[in-house]
Amino acid sequence: MRDRFGSAFTASVSVVFFEAVIGSIVFYVWMETQEVPALGYNLFNIFFLFVMGLIGVAAGAVGAVLLSVAVVMQLVAVAGWLGRTVSGRDVWWWIPLLAAAGGTLPGLVSASMVPAGFPENVSSGLIGWFMGAAALGVPALVVRRLVLPGRPRVSGIAMFGRVALYGTLGVVVTAALAGVALYAGIGYEPPRLTADRLAGTWSDGNGGRITFTADGKVTADGVKTFGFDDDRHDAGQPCTGAGTWVHHPGDGSWTQNVGVSVDACDGSLGPWEVFGTPEHPKLYVLVGDPDAWDLYILEPDNQPREEPVRN
């Protein structure tokens, strides 16, 4: 490995980097399937995302170098030593075995990040374990092939060209499949609500309630309205009074909203946007700094709520 460290190291860094790019695309598609409200983007948000993308590319390159030096190259060396010691020869399958062991930590982290029940924890843990094992095993197998005795020497530049070619092809294919999947409707969409479904009492979980009746009347009881006080700070004021409401179906599930008018209340009381699921719909308004995306959420008052997790 010492004689061919340059090409092996270049191959490892390049493979890990393209793995990170492909993983980012997969992560984006996964995020698009999650229950999230429609959050607007302004020029600042777009500029911020662009800057964060550049920082992410730089961080990915640095991470690929560190991971290659600290883990991948060492994994290849340990796998070769185990093969010669246990099997009497260098065998390839020691690498996936060691990579599988190394994927245990990402699997445990993934499982701990899901605040759900037992099946969801196991599923998330297995996905994290598989991705961790693949992230280590694939570049290690490439490096092992380069450093095997009798293999022709390949310069670092030539190795980078090969990985860049196949890596770019992998990114393009992954991006194309992601686009097809999102176009086919794999992404999240809020539930399509009707006026009949909206009728009833909705609560913010902190004592604030608003009741919609089928005849277009509304009663607010402690539900918050938002505006700006004299210091330009967002101020949530309790609203109690009667008024009217109307459901705007819009052109689709993303454009529907609920308009509310209560003359006795100061500040803004809507319009309420929709997200959640068909079984557990939610109404929300964006409050505070438009760049912060803070939400004030109402849920059906008869909907069972999850108890907060206490450590």
C-alpha cells in the first residue's frame, strides 16, 4: 500500500465524495416525503441555501479526506492482516465484514433520532447501518483492488479521472431517478380538506381554541393573534370573540387555506394554511421573522395528542 498510496488515497477520497453527493440527493428525496408545511423562499433564503451548498461541498471534500485517512485506508490494512492471519491469504470478504461492524454506530444514531415506536426505530437503524457499511465498504474494496500484488500501477490523476467519470454517471442517474420519483408523486402533499371536515373545534394545545361552524360562523377562545409591538417584536395576543370564516379550496392541496375574521381581535388571525395527514390534519400560520419559519399550529380538539418526551 505504501508504494501505491497516492492512487489508493485519491480513489478513496473521490469515491467517498461522490457517495456523499449521491447520499445528499437521496436525503433530499426522503425529506420531500416528510410531513412539512409549505414554507416560502425569498431571495435571502435562496442565497443562504446557495452559500450553504458551497460550504457543504467544501466540508464534504474535507470529510472525505479525513474519512479516507482515518478509516478507509486503515480498514483495508486491517482486513488484509486478518485475511493473512486467519485465512492464510488476503481475501476480499473481510472488508464488508469490518464495514458492517463499522456501520453499527451510524445505525444506532439513526435509530435514536426517530421519536417513534419500535418498528420505526428498527427500520431507521437498519437503514443507517446499511448506509454506514456501504459508505466504508465501497471505497475500501476499490482501494484493495488497486493495492493487490500484480495489479498494474495507476497514477492518482488517472484514478481520479476514472472515479469522476463513473461517479458523475452515478450522480446523474440518481438525480434522474429522484426527479422521476418526485414527479410520480412520492413527495409529501397536505391533506385536501373540505368545509365539512374543517367544521368543529381546533386547539393550539395551550388553552387556545377556535370553533368553525357549518354556517360560516367562528368563535375564538384564547387563540393567539400575531403582529408587531412598538419594539418590532412579534407579539402573540390572545383573541376571544365571534366572527366569520370561509374555506378557500384553491387549485390544489398546497393552495387551500382558511380565512378567519374576528373584529374584536387585534393582529392577524390567519389565513390558516393546511398540513399534516388525512388522519391528523393541522392548520398553521407563519409567525415572527419570515426567515425563521416559526409556526403557530392548531389541531382538531378531539384528536389524540402525543405526550411530550421527558428525560
